Amino acid sequence: MKQPFTREQRMTIIYALLCFVLCIVILQLWLLTATMNAYLGGDEEVIWPASIASLACFGMTAGALRFLFVIDSTDGH
């Protein structure tokens, strides 16, 4: 039988996920800024690749949130 994570282990995982999500959000803000700059400069070719990259970032963040809920559900309480 699989043992649930201890409180210290869960907190370490949560802090790591927080750092991961923070990096992704900063990446998305940079991506939005660069895409808007290119679009307003007349380059419309970057819109679809940037939107796909942003969607991938959203998927990674949603996956991290799902993992967090899985960890919380195996709490043992």
C-alpha cells in the first residue's frame, strides 16, 4: 500500500509547484508582450504560434493544479 506524503513533503512539493507556476506565468506575460509588440508592428505571423505556446503553458499550469489536488486527496484524512 502506498504511504501518503508527510506534511513536510507536501509543503516541499507545493513550494516547487508554486515556483514552477510563477515561471510559467512570467513566461506567458513575456509572450503576450512580445506578441502584441510584433502584432502592432505589422507582423501577424506570430499570433498562432504564440497562442499555441500560451495554450501549452495553460495546460502545464492546469496539470500542476490537478497534481496538487491529487496530492491533497491522498492526505489520508
